[in-house]
Amino acid sequence: QVQPVESGGGLVQAGGSLRLSCAASGRTVSSRAMAWFRQAPGKEREFVAAIAGSDSSTDYVDSVKGRFTISRDNAKNTVYLQMNGLKPEDTAVYYCAAGVWFRVLALMTNRRKITSADFDSWGQGTQVTVSS
């Protein structure tokens, strides 16, 4: 199992940037599919981005494409979410999650929706607030 621990959240003005980090203990991040989800008050948890496979395949929700970038550093066993051009609607608690890599990679390959049910280990979350 990978136990994720998030950090890097905070308050930023619209148009600004933040980088979230997800440090993993246990198994290596390269052996798992890693993803970021977010949950705003009163809303369901939403998939944001995922990375899986030896070639670091990625997938994003349409609303963050071109603004957010997911990456991983195998040497540091850490996954990152670089968030640029932040908007007030990006305000949420952001969660890092780990799942079975080949299942998530198959979803990416077949362009199927990635959901929270595809991941089995979760961090405690980090708050991101974007002011207008």
C-alpha cells in the first residue's frame, strides 16, 4: 500500500499558482497509479488528474487542462500537482490517492471516466482557496 500525505495548499489570488505535493510512504509511487481529486463544500469529490504506468501517462478533467500538470519524482517518491492560472472555482480540499496502476492506465487508454472508486489509499487533504 501507498499512504499519501499532501502538502502545499494555501490562499492565492485568481491567476496565481500553487504546487501541491503528495509524499508517499510504503510502496513506490511508480508502482501505483496516483491521482488528485478535489471536493468543494456541498459538492461531490471530483477527479482532477492522474498519472500511471512506466511512461507516466496522464489524464485530466477538462476544466483544468492546460492549467494543471501532474508529475512524479520517483527518487523522492512524491507526486506533484502544479496549478497555474487558478480560478475561484478551483477552491476545494485537494486529495491525493493511490490505486492499481494497470486498471487506471486502462481507463486512460480507453478514455473512460476515472472516479474515486478506482483508488484505495487516500491522504487527509489540503485546502486550496482562490480569491477573486
